[in-house]
Amino acid sequence: MSHPLLGDPASLSALAASLRSRAVVLHADAQALRLALADASAGWRGPTALERRRRAEQLAEATSATADAMDACGRSLHSTATELAEAIARLRAIEEEAQAAGLAVRDGSVERGWGIAGVADARSVEQSERLRESLQERIHQVVSVLGRHRALLAAECARASELLRSTSTALRS
């Protein structure tokens, strides 16, 4: 294929599955911590015990928030992986259609192929040019949609990164 490297949907999907499974584990860990706190609370008395319990509750909340962020990123990655796979399939179909018409897709542009591609009359040249423009527009649409999905994924990852940074800072203080 001659279009630019778009990415690997399978790797994105695997990363998404990993994030989402880790999120499930973190949610379970946060719940286990909450249950342990509830069981131990009756015996914990005094200011030091209250401070330890407060910090453990903060940790449980931070763990849940982190798990939620990981799950959201995983969902976004799955969506992007699906869209990427569909975009690659659409681009392959466009490239095959172009080749069948004597055109070539190079670096995202539809161009006339090298050599003699058919009868040299004005009508066939005009039809070929209309097809070339149509294919070029379809490529632009596919790449534009893919760009929007990537921007949404980048924004989701930035939100998750900021949450992790702020959570880490809060837990250290």
C-alpha cells in the first residue's frame, strides 16, 4: 500500500484490553480496601488511627478514580482501533478502485498511473479525471474522520494523564 502508515489496530485493541482489565482489578482492590477499613474501623481509636483511616479512604478513592480513567482510556482506544481498522479497509478499497481505473494512490494523493492507461479521447480523460477527484475526496474524508478520532483519543489520554499526575501529587502530600 502506498498511503502513509496509519497505525496498528490490533496493538491499539490489545492495549485497550489490558487497560480495561487492569481497571477491573483496581476497582476490586479499592473495594477490598474499603471493606477492610469498615472491618477495622471499630478497633481504630485516637487521632493517629483517624488520620490513617482518612489516608486509606483517600487511597481507595484515588484507586477508583484511576481505574475509571484507565477504563475510559481503554474504551477510547477500542473505539479508535475499530475506526482505524475501518479506515485502513476503506483506503485499501479506494486504492484498488484507483488501480483498476489506471490511477495510483501515492502518499495520500490520487494520480494518473504511469504508461498508457486506455484510449486517449477527451471523454475518457474527463471520466478518469472525475473518478480521480472522487477518489481523492473519499481519501480526504477517511483521513479527516481518522484525524478527529485521534484528536479525541489524545484529549482522553491527556485528561487521564492529568488525573494521574494530580492523584499522585495528592497521595504524596
